Amino acid sequence: MQVTPFLSKADIRGIERLLEKDENRATFNPISLFFSKKYFTILEGKRTKEQILTTLANKFEVEGNVQASFLKSVKERENIVATYLGNGLAAPHPISADVKETKIAVCITKEPIIWNEEGDEVQIILMLAVKNKEQEQLSTVYEIISQIVEIPKLAKEIREVEDFEAFIRILEYVKT
């Protein structure tokens, strides 16, 4: 933005608009935007991959965030290549889907689940429902997922959380 040596009212309004944009950018918090208590689950007891995928997809569908075809697309994606990332974490997502709002459903299981043909065990499941053309907004979340995969102690802490608030505290700590 260019301003004259003597600020006009138009210059001041332009500066105020720029500052307002910066404030909005600074308050963007991908963790609070993409993670929600209504999409968070801790499960006791033995479950199957199929049960977990269905449970998480149903949460999205009940809230009206995805179409009924979402689960089918997630399963198709899993059949092509399982979404196990390592260190007990999987990030299932659809091949394509009509998503109303980008959200991540979280399931932490107390008992490991066999996730793929290689026998990899999963206890942290982050199901991604990404609205078309919003993938770039998830960069911070992708960095956090990468750290969970790379740092066993971090994955262990997440597996041991007892509630949504504790989970978010860990993510906020990792984000900084």
C-alpha cells in the first residue's frame, strides 16, 4: 500500500483495513477450527477397523457435514492403500467427497486395531473430511500429524488422554 506524506482519510481507512486483515490472519487457529468435541471419541474394548470407520463417518453424516457416500469413499480409499502412517496412527479419508466444512474426527482406542494386511496396529485415528480446495489450510495439522508419527512419546501421550481438552492441549503444545 502506498500513502501520501500527509495521510488522507482514504489512506487511514486503507491502513485500518490492512491491520484488520492482519488481526484476522493472526487469530486463525487450525486446531480449534478443524477439531471439535462432537467429533472426538475414546473407545474401550476391542473394535475392528470397519467399526471405527463407520463410527467416525456416521458422526460427520449425523451432523450434516458429509453425504451418505462419504463412508463408501473412505473404504474405497482404504482398499487402494491403507492410511496407516506409522507410530500407531491412521488418517483415513475419502477418495472424493462432498464436504460442507473441513473437520477432523478423532478416535483413540484403548485396544490396538489391526489396520492393514501388514498387521500394523493403530490406536489413534484421525478421519479427515476436507472441503474441496481447502487442503492448504491443513498445513499446520499435517505438521502435527507428522510429529505424532515421528515422535513415539507424543503418540503415547495422545493414546493416554482421557478427554477432548487434554487432546487439544497436546496439539496446541506441539503446534508452538
